[in-house]
Amino acid sequence: MSDLDLDTAALRRAGAALADVARAFAGANVTARDLRDVLGHDGLADALGGFALGWDDARALLVTDVEALADACTRVGEAFEDVDARLAGAGGPRATPGPAGSGRAV
């Protein structure tokens, strides 16, 4: 039987990083109205406004997907750590979990 070696700490870090990305995208809400004076051209501001409306919808979908990935990474890392600890406690295929604090389930 072969061992499964998984860096659960890396999965949890990826989950946290993806959650940060989702928060950044969720907070990025600059509209053409905010930039009209800076742009100095009504046509450019209107074009940017049209783009911004479409981008808001796409950004909302992207945030939802990135949040789901963040949650999945975090949960997979935690689940493998839990299974590894339970198997170790039950005298399963491996007698001891990875080194304490290593974040590695084997």
C-alpha cells in the first residue's frame, strides 16, 4: 500500500490567500462616475461606465467562485488532518501523525 503525502498547511495557506483575493475583488468598486472629472472626456467616461457595469457583474461571479475555492482548500486541508489524526489514534495504517505542527498528513 502506498502513502498519500499531502501538505495540508499549504492547502490552508492557499485557502487564506484565495479568501484575501476574494475580499480585494469584492471591495474594488470604482465607477466611471468616480472618474468622470479625472478622465476629462465624457465619451471616455461613458465607455468606461459601460465597461464598469459589465465588469461589476463579472466581478461578482468571480468573487463567488474564488470564495468557493478558498473554502474548498481550507476544508480539504482540515479534513485530511482530521482523518490522519483519527487513523493515528485508532492504530490505523500509520501509528503517528506527521511531525507536530508540520501541517503534513501522511
